Amino acid sequence: MSLILPGLIVGGFHESFDRDLLTTHNVTHILNVATECNVTERVGLIYAKVDMPDDCPSTDISVAFSKCMDFIIAAHQKKSCVFVHCLEGVSRSVCVTLCYMVQHVGWKFEHALMHIRSRRPHVDPFPKYIAQTRNYLVQKREESNRSLIITIDHDNPVEQNALSQDATKTI
């Protein structure tokens, strides 16, 4: 079990059974992203299971990222600690945590991955999962940027003046 950020811990399935470890880290929420780990609840903890099959050719873990982000965000809004796990805590759970750090905390992708590795040195995400995570984040950033597009009425002198004054500013 590795503390990545305050309120965000990554680990493996077997660590999710260690009540003393969970209590020591003040874990209140568990996010299980391992399809093969069939536990669906824990007494006294808020538990979510989001299926991400282990490495197989057709697996696209990014389709589950939104559900995972919603669970982590809801827990953090309550100032709670989330333990994210897959089977071994080295690939799928790492990608979910990486996605959260970039999309919701504002970390740069490579910096977040290096930070996770510094806190959990034996992580080894599958390259295709890293690529899927990066692609998901690029897509979300592009969607966000599209929502920031501002329409300027070029026939309106007030808007045209504002546009020329702010031409060097980045939106």
C-alpha cells in the first residue's frame, strides 16, 4: 500500500483485506478496478468495483475512467481517503491514479507518473494502458478546450476593440 497523495493510496488486492493497514491510513473508500477480484463490498467502508479486465488484446481501460474519477472526487469532497487497487497494484490502479492526478489535480503526465513511481517503485503499467490513459487525457483536454471557444462578433466595434486589446492574452 503506497500513499501517492494525501487521500489517495494505491495497492494490490490482498492489501485491501488488511484492516490495520487501512485504519492506519484512514481509508474510508476502496476502489477495486480488477475484474478478476470479485469482492464487491467491505463492512464499514464505501466500496466501488469498476471492471477493468487484466491485459488482454481487446481491453480498453479508459472506458472506465469516468466512473473511477467520479468515485474518487466524491470521496475527496468528503475529505475521505481512497484506496485504489487492482490485483497487484502495478498497472490498472496506477493508470487510474495517474488519470486523476493529471485531470483533477493538475499534474503534468510525466511528472505524475514519476511521482507515482517514486512512491511505489515496483509499478509497471502495461504500455498499452499508459497509451490509453494519455489518449483519454488528451481527449478530455480537447473537449475542455472546445468548451472555452469564444465567438466574437466582428461587426460589433466593442467586441472588435476588446479582441484587438486582448490579442496577446491566452484564453
